[in-house]
Amino acid sequence: MWFARRVKVIANPSAGRGRAAVSLDLLRNLLGPDDSLEITRAPGHAMELAHEATLAGWPVVAAAGGDGTVHEVACGLLDAGTGGSTLAVLPVGSANDYAWGLDLRPHWWKRPGMVPQPVAVDVGRLEWGPGAGAWFVNGVGAGFNGMVTLESRRIRHLRGLPLYAMAVWRALGKRTPEEPWRVVVDGVALPEARRLTVSLALGPREGNFVVAPGASLVDGLFEILAAEPLSTVEILGLLPRLAVGGKLSHPRIWQGRGSVVELELPASTYFIAHADGELVVLPEQRKSRLVARVLPRHLRVLAGPALNG
């Protein structure tokens, strides 16, 4: 294919609101006789296939789809242990946030001379109870960010930045009263305050917006953004800057870095949260405490020159 090792491609034709199917047809023509492509059949199937592939000894397991497909494939590899396959990302989804953080643009595999190289990157682990949790490779959003993710699932006719801008608009109309959160970063508690959202970024982008332009997948730290309640006008005013990657500056937005973050809500108040754009915690699960940790250099991936320079 685009490098010398055998590759198992796990593909989601429904990615990008169904537009990935055309890209996958083109991708088939680039596969060698020793490579394999398998289509996912249902949510969670990519995770199963990735787990099986790394145990079967495939040197490279590729996720062809959007951030949800990447999330599932990465989780399958991580569940199988870190000594197995290298992850490749073939971005054909709506946001492709993780690929952007890896310096891989859409259809990079068709560009002459573009040969990504292996690098060990950070991953995160989000936990909400004994033995209960989820891996993530790009970031976590709790509160308003989780609501935006929920709304994005209900929009069928858009993709990319317009999709997530519409999801923000819809989520603005469904905000619930913000409650005081307890936020602890590496053992140090932030002043208790009502919170709109908290983002824990390994990579720079979340839902096509550059929420953490200084984030790196190889520094062992989260870029953390903790926002107090903002008005609709203030949130809409921040979107253009987030779209182009400008640095945020607002008196009610705390920004910092850390490797372990604890989030706690008052009794009878429950989280909505996403990991890599996949909803992992919903209010009906009644979770009021989350802990996120960075595991430095825990996953091998193929990345572009910005991470291999």
C-alpha cells in the first residue's frame, strides 16, 4: 500500500454521513495482495475487529472512517495491550480531529511522497467507577461539549465545521442551569465555580474547532479548558476564533495543563461527556465524578512530519 508492512484496514462506510463509501472504493485499489479490508457492521464492531487483528499479529491496523471509527479501533488495540499493532488513520469522516492532530490530511494516502512514520503518542483514560471507563486518543469534553456532541448525532444533512456549528446552536437552546463543579488538576483544586464545560485535550481540535492550539500528542499532558457560564452572544463570539485556531482569552475561561484531572458535580447532578466525539457518559447513567489520566507514549501510530520532525 503506502508503506512496506502488511495492513488490516477496518472501514466504516457510514462515516462522513455516508460519504466515506466513495473513498473506500478508491482505497481498495491501493491495497496489496497481503493486505485486508473489513467493513464494520454495527457500533462497536470496529473495536472487536481491531482487538482480533492485533492478537492475530497484524503489524498495522488502519481505521478508515471518522473520529468514531478511530476511537473504536484505538480502543480495540489498547484493550489488547500496547505491544501489538501500530495504528494508521485514514480520515474520511466529518471532523477528522485526530488525523489533524497527527498531521494527516484527508486522502493523504493518495499524495505522492507522503509516507507517515511510526511514533509513540499519548492516550487518555477516563474513569467513572471501579472497573468502569473508556480510552481516548484525542480528548474529552464534559458538560456543554457533551451536549454539542449529542446534538451533532441528530443532524443528518451537514458535515465538517457547518455540522458542529449547527450542533452548538442547537445545544445553546437546551442548556441546563450550570452547577458548581469541583475541578482538581494534578492534586490542586481550582476555585469552585459554576461551570459550563471542561475540555481535556490531547490533540488540538474538538468537533472541527481548535479548542487547544498548543496541545501536543507527545508531551504527556492535557491542555485543559474550564469555562464558567457564558452568554449565548459570548459563545457565538468565540466560535470564529475557535474555527481558525486563535488563542482564547476570556476572564471566565481557565486554561492550564496537567496529567490527572478530577471532575465532581454536586449530589443529584450528573455528567454528559464525550471521548473522541463518542458519547461515553449520559445523565441517565447517574455519574457525578470523573477522573481522566494521561498515559504518555502509550500507543504507536503512523503520523505526518509535524510529529516526526
